[in-house]
Amino acid sequence: MPADSLIPGCDVEQLSPLGAIVRPIAGLRVMPSPGELRELLLRNRLLVLRGFEPFPTKEAASAYAAGWGPLLEWDFGTAFEVVEHDDPKNYLFTSGSVPYHWDGAFAKQVPWLQIFQCLESPGTNQGGETLFCDTTRVWQHAEPDQRTRWEHLEIEYVTQKVAHYGGRIRAKLVGKHPLTGETVLRFNEPANASTADLNTPGVMPVGVDEHIAGELVADLTRRIYDPSAVYAHAWQPGDRVIADNFVLLHGRTPYRSKLSRRLWRVHVLES
């Protein structure tokens, strides 16, 4: 699936195994419009925009995101800051790893897009990469009998609301992308050793024997880390990433505490 290079004033390069990176040509640093990027995004799942003039404020980031569609409003507003806290109550605010998940699982509506801007990053080879898993590839690589099991699987997720989300939900593992019709997966990875005490959602397949449920969850967790389906983004200050939350799961690799890593994130609903 080649990256389309027909973005005015920009060079487009395919990333591996998914996504595309968009850079300005000849010093022009104006961000391409949502209309110019939409088809490229739908084909590539994820776009990295590097070298463009950064958004100076959260309000400016939200204003650009609103060009893609309606914004998801949280209790903090539309722009969320992802940064390590001194006394974190939730795994998002640590420097540890973040298990794979999809955004909006506990919200009234699951957003289509995540639009990130990096303000500070830990540096080269220091960790803190955001991992993106293309669930269409996980589905395509699964055996027919496994797909049949997955199509009937519903999973319950439970977590206390100590950040901007929480509660108890049930979600089907297998669904359809509302814009492309592709088969996608929605799965929250269970807690790991670094997140178990920090409000990571519990993961409980519904109506499945406990032993079989454990095997199902372990198998899914293994598959979503298959390198053929995963892109790891090493952040540079000023990077923008636009990611399709309907098809991608995302997580984070750990980094050393107190290294600078600060992102803004805005959610866009389907338009």
C-alpha cells in the first residue's frame, strides 16, 4: 500500500510496517489541511507530520483538530496533556509501559482520531515510544478457527474512575470500521507488572471458562505485539501524529523517570 505523495508542498514516505511520514518541502512549514490528508490517512492508518510549524497552544491544537470533525469533550476540555506525574494515580501518568488499548472505551462515543503533538521527548534510544498495532493485520493473520472464536467473544472491562475515564463496559472483540468496512479488533491488554497497581482495567471474557479465558487473552496479547502489525513511534519535539483509533490499538514503552516526555492529545469524532 504505497503512500500517496500528492500532498501540495510535501514529501510523503512510507513507514514500516504501517503509516506514512509527511514532511514539508523547501522550508514551507504550513500544516496540510484535513481535506488534503484524509484519504492518505484512511489508506495508511497513521500519519506522522514532521518539520511543520508546531501548534503554540492547546487551543490551536484543538482548532486544527476541529477541521477533521467534531471534537470529543472530556471533563478537562478537548486537549489532554500526557506527562509523568510525581504521584500518579493512573498508569498514563507514569514513565512505565502502557498496555495496548483503544481510546474512548469508557466514553459515550469512541473517537475516530487521535491527534498528538510532541512538546518534549526523552531523546534517541531512551524509550517512551508510542506503539500502534494495526488490528486488521492481526485479523488477517489469524487462523480461520480462531477468527470464528473471536467473532463470538465479548469482553468486560472494569476500572475505577481516578482519571478522566472509568466504569464497567462490555465490548465485542470483532467489529467493523465505520468508514472503510474493514474488520477490526477492540482489545484492552491486561495489566503488566509495572501497571498492575495503577488502575489498569480488568479484562474478563464473558461466558468463558476461566482457564480458556486466560488462554484467549494471552493469545490475543501475543498477537498484538507481532512485529508485522506494529509501528513504534520514537517522538521528536514538534512531531504531530494523526492515528485512526477505529483500527489501531496503542500503548507505550517505558522510559527513565524524570526524562522529559510531554504530549498534547485531541480526540476527533467520526464526521
